[in-house]
Amino acid sequence: MRGQQIFNVFMIIVGAVVLWLLPLTTAVYDFRTDERTDTFLTTTAVLVNSVNETLLDDLFNNDVGSVSIASDNATDTPLGNSYNATSRALLIIGLSGNATRTLDVSYDVQAFEVTDAINTLLDKVPFIWMLIIIAFAPAAMLALFLNR
């Protein structure tokens, strides 16, 4: 009987490790967002290396790090630098001066409208998941020592 209990504890710990490996944070983010691409025709003056473009939708969580920009001008190295949530203006830097190009700006937007309570819950899901997983091993060990 004791061997079966030890095996059960071992399997619970293995199960917790497998659950730990699930990419839950990424899954929640992917569930909450969709990718949108806006195309802009932009011309820069002689010593101008940046441009402000107004996105057609709100950038999810105002996260400039989720923005990717492609240019048809080979000398450009475009990068989203800052975002104004009020005007939805994205500052794009790394452009060549005195050039015209087409910029494809891909960014994450909110997939569906939800209440603040649901947003708060979705923000906390990875934390709650981690607490549950961490609690598995001590609970299994306690059950083993209490012979339950």
C-alpha cells in the first residue's frame, strides 16, 4: 500500500511538471488578441528619419514591443519607438531620409470586447495557474505522510 502511495505522489509531481510546461501565458495572450496590419505610404524629407502614423485600431495594452514593421525600401530599418494611446499615433524610427516607401505595420489588437472584470481575471489566470501547480507537490507529499 505504501508503494502505491509513493507512486501516486510521484505521478502527481510528474503531472505538475507537465502542467508547468504548458504555454498558458502565451495561450491567454493569443486568445485575447488578433493581429492587424495597416499599410501606409510615407515620404520623408532630407534629414528626417522618423514618421508618425495613426493606427486604425488601438494597440493592445499600448505595447510597442508587439509591433512589427516592414518597408519596401531596402535602406530602411523601421522600428516602432513610441505610441500615443489617445491619438493612436505610432512613432516609427529607422527610416532613410529623402525617400518614399510603403510601410506595413502589424500589431496586436483586442480580439473581442470584454468587461473590466473579465480582463482582470484573464490577467491573473497565469498567476493562478502557477499557484495551483506549485501547490500540487506539497499537497501530494502531505497526503503521503498523513496516509491518505
